[in-house]
Amino acid sequence: MAKANSGMFYYWEDYYTEYDAIFGGKWYFRMSWYRVVGLALIGLMLFSMAYRLIRGLGPATNLNDHWPWGLWIAFDDLCGIALAAGGFFTVFVAHILNLKPYKYIARASLITAWFGYIVVSLGVLMDLGRWYNFWRPFVSWGYHSWLFVVLLCVVAYQGVMTFQFGHIFFERVNAPRLKEIFDKILPVIFVAGLVIALLHQSALGNLYIAMVDRQHPLWWSMLIGVFFFLSAVFVAPAMCVIEGILASKAYKTDFRHEVPLLEPLLKVSLCVMVVYLIVRLIDLAARGHFLAIFEGSVPSGLFLLEIFLGIIVPIILIARRKTRKSVPGMVTAAALIVGGVMLNRMNVVFTSMYQDMGGSYFPHAIEFSISIGLVTLCIMAYCFFVENFKVMPEEHEHHHEEHHAEEHGGQLELQPAHH
Amino acid sequence: MGYGFLFDLTKCIGCRACIAACRDYNSKYLVPSKKGINDLPLDSGLDRRLPKAQWDEQAPLTGSNWLRIHARMVNRDGQILWRFVRRSCFHCERPTCEAVCFAHAFRKTPEGPVIYNRSLCVGCRYCMMGCPFNIPKYQWNEVFPEVSKCRMCYERTKIGAPPACASACPTEAILFGDRDELLSEARRRIRQNPGVYVDHIYGEKEVGGTSLLYISDVDFKDLGMKTELTEKPVPEYTDRALNWTLGVAAVYGAAMAALYVATKRQEGEAKK
């Protein structure tokens, strides 16, 4: 660690002068018709949020006494956090396993994960009926609740992020003492981030342990937290692939350069998916609900779809070396994994609960517009970030020839571009 | 042990005096309709010509209806009978709503009632999701809604007086008293009237015991009540998961730290 830092210290000066030369010292946001539509969607979301805050949940949503949780919890919260798992996974690969080539991926996914968390927090705030009371749990501890764990994780993750920015902040602001402190605690921050991610992912699943008498036995399990965590782990490489292909399409770069980096990650995905599948089936059998898979009801059908399309087909695709190493094969497998995990979260919130909940629920237009707007906001923020900060791979490709480039990639999570 | 209710299905005549009394006493907690609290219909226009499955839909618990009496047509040994079932908060001995609330807005009082503190509530609605009986309801049309459910007239029960519904009941179908005494009273009724009652006290063991107990002469399943409930309190499940997850997280964190140190050291050796 110390070695890497001293290395960086020497090269720091020319690194950021070059940085200013590239970007000309100006904030930059290229406009296109897609982005106009995107901004319009964000505008619509702001209107919807205002409407929801002024009129309340009843007029703004179709949530009701039968369905207190709906689209926002299922899509923004459960799906959003699962798909943000790329952040902790790449930190693990790049910083804990210390695999240098992955450090630029770690930076990009860390940033998307961070945007994801902010956007999720915003979405959850909309869902809270008495949102001005959000701080109450810190004073009045409901520490038996898994939601308490979720809240602590969200807040602690923001704390971790602040520390990582502190580390960078004091590299530019001349305060060597403070910088030294921040450098020293960086490993602690990495480990803390990983523990928080484990707790948060599993806590979201464990919320449903309390629904022991309400949830369909195909999904209810004491191990649901383990399943949520494992699925977050195996969806992370898939998200890296999806983010990579989308970014290369948007910025006209060659995705094939990234294949050798992403392919080993997908192998990790494969192993975790095999473990996940086996544990899930054994758990079903141990609880005596294995045959419920074949009962032919809507839940059993969706369970089969989730397992077959989201787990088994990707396992086969990734297990074949030829498809794993080809861009279409890789992207197909990744898309199936992401779709499968999203279906799993939707099943946990809707499919597994409807038999007990009764009533009916279909999201209101306002609910849709807030969910869509939040995703758009996340994408736009990512674009803005990519265009104004160094995260894209090819900027690092040519640095790789230089012996000091890796240190930069590893140590700089976010560059404040301008004074 | 605290107070509770014993609801005897053989005695209820479905007059709904309890609902009227409940609304009257708790009116300060209820959100009135446009014409005032007493404009709320007692049975939401219950139409018994509709299929049975729809009756509950017609008279559900809501943010302003903490207590309902559901009419049920049941078939007992070929005999068609009307039965009236009380539906309100069960005031569990170990309530799920208390365990799942991350702001601890619900609490089980030593007197028996499970009560809600609106000033702590964040409005996440996890209590509504968690409740095995699907009891807590929401004031959906308020800008800052509250969760709403029966509070066993806490101002009365804490001085030992019976709640409004129990004092209004003309047939003593709902008895108020110490839960242990009510349990022995229920057992006595079942024992002394052979062939009348189903040999089961609903609420004695369901989700670890509830303060609202039922005895009935027809199967609880036919009354639309959940019969396949766990006998273990729900908080025990969530606490067990909490305990071992925190252990796993600690071990995982230690493993990550060790791995970090190991790979760094390896790197240092490689550079030498």
C-alpha cells in the first residue's frame, strides 16, 4: 500500500495537468435527441414527485391496504440494489484480490453503484408515508427489524463513499497529514464496504422472513438472505457485461477489448450460479416443498421460468468456452442473468404474495414515471460522469504501457476535474 | 400476563353494536368521511346475495374501521347456519408488527394491547406486510398517513376497564379479562358443553399466542380464518436470521481483510 502511494505521489502532478488538457477545464454534456427525451422523463419524474409529496400516497399511487408495497419496492429497491452489486463485486476483484487490470472497471462500477444507491434512496423516500420522520429509527431503535439493518447499510454505505471521496479530496487539496490518514484507512473502507454490501443484499431478502405465513413456500425460506446475496454476486459480472456493451455502443468503442477481462468474471458467475441452484433446490426439498415446483399454478410456472431462463440457460451458455468468449454469447448470457434476477425480485414481491394478499394492484402512471425517471437519472448521471471524468477503458489502455498507470487506476476513485 | 378478549362465536348475533361503540369511543383516531365519522356505514352495505368470497371485500378493515363483524353462511352437518366472526387486531403476545418496525412505533404493553405511536412512524408499511393476520391498515388519502388498527381502548384497559366493544356487547359474545383466566374459561366452556364447540381455542397457540381468543361451534377454516399458522412467534424467525447473519458478516469481514493483506504481501514479494 505504502509503495503504491509513494509511486502515485510522484506522478500525480503530470497526471492532473494532462487531465485538464483533455477536458479543457469545462463541464461538458453532449446533447442528443435521446438525451432530450431523457431530460423530459426526468422532468416528468420531478412533476410526479411533487404531486406525490403534495397529494399523498393515495391519489399518487395504486397502493392499497391489500398491497402496501408495490412497484417502488420491487423495482427501485430490490432490483436496483441487486443490479448495483457490480460495485462491491469489482472492488473485491480489484482491491481485495488485487488484480490490477480490473481497477478501471472497479472505478466505473463503483460510480454506477453509488449513483444507484442515491437514486434508490430517493425512490424509497417517495415510498415513505411520513418521510420527514426518516431519522426516527436512529433515535428509536427497532433493532429486531431487518429494515433497520437495511437503513443502517444505506447510511453506512454513503459514509464509506464519503471517506473514499475524502481520500481523493485531500489529494488535490494540499493537506498531507489528512491525506496520510485517509490513505491509511482506505483498506478498512474497502473491507467495510464489502461487509455492508453483504449485509444489505441479504437484509433485503431477509425482510421477507417475517412473511412466514404469507409468502409462497417456493420463495419463503430462512435462507432467502443467502439467496439474495448469492444472486447479487452472480448478477454483478453480468451487469459489468451489460454496462460495458451499452457504454461501448454509446461511445463507439470496441467492446472486444473488454472480453478477456470480463470472461473470467463470468466464470465466477457460473460457479456461484451452480452453488445457488443446488442450495435453492436442497432448501426446497428440506422444507418439503420440492413438489410445489410442479403444481402447475402461476407461481410454480414463474418459478420455473426464473430458474430455467435465469439460471440454467446462462449456466449452459457460460460453461461452453466458445459462447463464453464470443461477444453475442456473453451478452445473451448476461442479459438472461440480469432478467432472471429481476424476475426473482418481482416474484418475491408480487408472485409469491398475491395468494395471501388478495385484492389487486397495478402500478399507477405516477409510480411508473418515478421509477422510469430514476433509471433515466442514473443513466444520465453516468453519461455525464463518463464524459467529464476518466473512467472509460481506452484512456487507460495507453496508460498501461507506462509503468505507473496502474497505480493511478487503482487509487483514484473520482477526480474532481476543476478548481 | 395481560388482558385479552374471548370471542364466543355461538353467542354473537351480528348486531354490530360493538362497531358503533368502537367508532364512538375512538373517533379522535379515525379519519371522518366527508359527512363525519358517523356517516361510515357499519357494514359497508353488506349484501348477502353476493358470493361468500366477496363479503370480506365489502366490509374490510380500513384506516377508519378497526373492528368488523363478518357474516358467514356455514354448513354444519348438512345444516345451513349464519355465523358472525369478529375481525380486529389479535394483539399477539409477541407481535410481528413490533418486531418488524424499524422505528419501534409498535409496542406490546404489559396490559395486553399492542399500541402504535404515530410520532415515531416513518410510514414504510412493513407492519402491514408482516402482520400474519393482515390487520394494520393505512390512511391512504392523508398526506402524512398513519397506520391504523385496534388499540384495545388502551386508555380504558390500562386502568382495568373493559374496552368499548366489550361493554357494548348485549349477548356477552366478547368477554374481556385476564388472558389466562379467559383461556381457562374457554376450556371450561368447551369441556362443559360436549359436542357444541370445536375442540380448539383459536389464538391460544397461533403465532405464539394472541390476546384475542376465539371459540366456535364450526370449523375455523369455514369462517375464513387462517388455520395453518405457525405456532412459533414470527419474531423468533427474524431474530434467528439476524443472529447468524451478523456472525457470518463478522467472519466474512475478517476473511476479506486477511485476503487483502495476503494479496498485498504477495505483490510486495513479487516486486522484490
